Amino acid sequence: MSIGKQIRLERIFDRTSKNALIVPMDHGISEGPLPGIVDIRKTIEEVSQGGATAIVIHKGLVEYGHRGYGKDVGLIIHLSASTKLSPLPNKKRLITSVEEAIQLGADGISVHVNVGAEGDDEMLQDFGRVVEECRHWGMPLLAMMYPRGKDIKDPYDVDLLKHVARIGAEIGADVVKVNYTGDEDTFREVVRGCPAPVLIAGGPKLDSDLEVLRMVKGAMNAGARGISIGRNIWQHSKPREMASALASIVFRGSGVEEARRVLSVA
């Protein structure tokens, strides 16, 4: 691994625990200005103060959301996009390049691949090309790997998640993000089968704080190296406090009840 990539990974991962708390905010292209990311600048400040190690945003928001104020936070620029307005919303295409992301000051790159969706062959081809570019420039690459498509019955199935996680590592991602299986023992199988560090996605907004905390604790117990959670942080009524509670689990190994106290006291 190049020294440049090592330095950039240290901006994305906590140096002490070697874990990451990444907050994706790339939803504006696919879903529009959802509650929680309407004022992107405020949200970035809230989650960074709460303990996020990095955020994921699209290139156009770097100028408006990441510079010139508040606490610094690692910057991952997302290269993939599609919209819910498309007849093929699961088909992600590249909308920028690694080189442009570097020019914008990125510490890392992310891509999104929906395995099982129409056009997944092109998404995998794009992914492979981005791996080559990231290796050339010494840029860390986060691959968001999801089993999605008309024939995917359960996107939380352990065998599917083991497969897509392994695809991410086989093609060359430095970090792989997948859904949590919902069970500590089965998620351990996902982690075991993926040579690259694994982060969990948060998915749709959950019904309770306790569900989120238990999910994260279970994933960390199973060997995850952190989380990449968006809506369950920035759609919370107290995003800074929710980030702090999750940080206590991810970085300090807190239990669910201890993290819950962090959230209630904050």
C-alpha cells in the first residue's frame, strides 16, 4: 500500500481504534433533498462534532458543505449516481472521476454496485476501472455492495451478503460496505468471507434508537470495522448526539445501554 493511501485512510479511520464512523449524504441525487440533508452544511457540522470520521457526498456539494468552518472531517466523494425517477433506478453510473475528486480535495472515493440489478455488468466494469485509478493515485476506495434487483427476494440474506462483500474485495476495494444481516452470528460469516474491512449500512430510518444501537453493537461484535450510516443519524432529532452514541460503540466498545445513556444525557 502506498504511503499516500495510508495517510488518507488515517483521515477516514480513527487512529486509535482503527475503526470508522462514516456518514453518507449522497441521497440527494437518488431521492432529492430529504429531511436531514436540506441544510447540508449544518448536518455535516452536527455529525462531525458528534464523532464522525468521514462523510460521503457528491462533488457538487464539496464547496457548500465541507470547507471553511467548524470541525474538519474526512471527505469521501461518491462517484456513482442514479435517480428514483429513472426507469432503471438501480443502475448506477459514474458521474465523475477519481482525478476530479482529488482536485476537489477528497481523502477517499466511493462507488455503489447493485449486484443482481439490470446493468450490473456495467457497474462491475466501472468498479474495476475505478480500482485501477485509485491504485494509480493512492486513493482509498469504499465499495457499497448491495444485492438488488427483480430476482433478489431478501437483501439481508447471509449468502447474498457474503457473495457481494466478497465481490467487493475480489475486485479491489479497500473497504466494503454491506447490509447487516440482522444477526451477529450470521454477520460474522460475512466478515469472515471478506478479506477487506467491512462496514455496515444503516438502511431506511429505523423505528427506534435502540434498534440502531443494537444493530451497530451486533455488527461490531461480529468483526465489522465500523459503520457507514446516513438516515439513522441525520434524520434523528438529535443527529450530533446520535453520532456520539454510535461513536461510543464503534471507537470505545461501549455496550448498548451505555451508548443509550450517551444519547439520553447528551
